Amino acid sequence: MGPHWINVGRVEEIPPLGARLIDSGQGQIAVFKAGDGSLFALHNGCPHRQGPLSEGLVSGHTVTCPLHNWVIDLASGEARAPDNGCTPTVPLKVVDGTILLHLPDPRAVVSG
Ligand code: FES
């Protein structure tokens, strides 16, 4: 089976500046909501040492890793200079208030 758009919940279920974790079947995906309501999906691992980005502090369109404070751009997954690295991002769209992620494994489930 090819990639699928997977329903991972409603927009209003994620608080502003919050994140929800999705078990993609290939590792955890963190879905973030910025303070302006923008949504982003990234793998839940910092490019430095795989810190849990879902537990980081969201500011603007960035998240600060809780382990060593690298700042990751939510849209691109790129670490802000002087740090160097990139977390894979996941395509996301909203249809009628439902968040859909483009994932390779259609068995993805919401884990919290
Ligand atoms: S693991 Fe994220 S800054 Fe070190």
C-alpha cells in the first residue's frame, strides 16, 4: 500500500502552543499548534540527540528542544544556526476541522 492521508484528530483538540503525539508505525510524530493556530507535523526527535520535541517550548513557528535547547523550525525541521541538523517533517492538511497526516503506514493510531 502507498502513503495515505490519516485522520489524527480534530484541530481544536490541540491547545495553542501544544503538541499531540501520533504513533505512525515508524516512530512517533509530533503535531504542533503554534500560538497563531498554525499546525505542523515533525518526527518527534531532535536532530541533535533525538530529544522529544513534543515536550519542547513552542514560540512563533519554532520549538525549543527540552534537552539542550536547540531551536527547530517547525515548518522545515531545520535547526537554527549555529546548530546544524534537520528533523523530517510530515505533510499535514486540515479538512473540515480534521487533521490529516500523509503517512506511509495506514495503521497509524493516535497515542495521546
Ligand atoms: S537533543 Fe535536542 S538539543 Fe540536544
